[in-house]
Amino acid sequence: MDSSPQLRPLVQAMADQDPTKLPTPSSCIADFCLVPIGTPTASVSKEVASVQRLLKRSGIQYSMHSAGTTIEGTWEDCMRIIGQCHTMLHANGVVRIQSDIRVGSRTDKKQTSDDKVAAVNKLLAEDR
């Protein structure tokens, strides 16, 4: 949602009248880590690979890293795909899953996870 001053009164009125009708941000970057609990071994690489395959088939923009996965899309798409990852792992026999999710959104500009990394790398390159 745009953060323009004209929209602020409208959004506040919506929040005051019926907060369930507030829209979600139009885009976000979500970083999540699903932690299967009670698997036969300490390794969860099989479960991580299953999640990565699902993300690839979904068409959502994603990037795996050593402690989770970053996805980019609409708020609804990101939350839905995380939920689908839970459902898939449950269907594969994982009885309990604990997830850490960090979500960022901004209204002043469009920014991808690659853009964020590039901004820091640019500053680091100036150190040389």
C-alpha cells in the first residue's frame, strides 16, 4: 500500500471501523526457516530439498541460504507458499514444524533482495 499522505486518513478510518478489511502490503521480502521437529536424524537436508523443489515449481522468486530461504512476492503469495511448505512436510511425515519468519515491506521504493545485498557490497567495495 502506498504511504502517501492522502491515503493515511483512509487507512486510519478503515483500521478504526473494521481492521479486518485493511489491505496487506502489495509486496514484501520474507525470510523463513522451517525447523522440522522429531525427525529420525539431526539432518534436515531432505526436508530442505523438498521445500526448495516446491519453491522452484511455484514460480516465486527465492534464494536459499545456509539458515533459510528468502522469497519475494505479494504478502499473500509469500504467506501462502510458507504455509504450503508446512503442509507438504506434514504430508511427508513431519509431525511438528516450528518456523521463524521475518518479513519486510516498504512503500518508498521497489527493492529486491538482490538490491539489498548489492547496496551493502557497494559500500564494502569502497573499503578497498
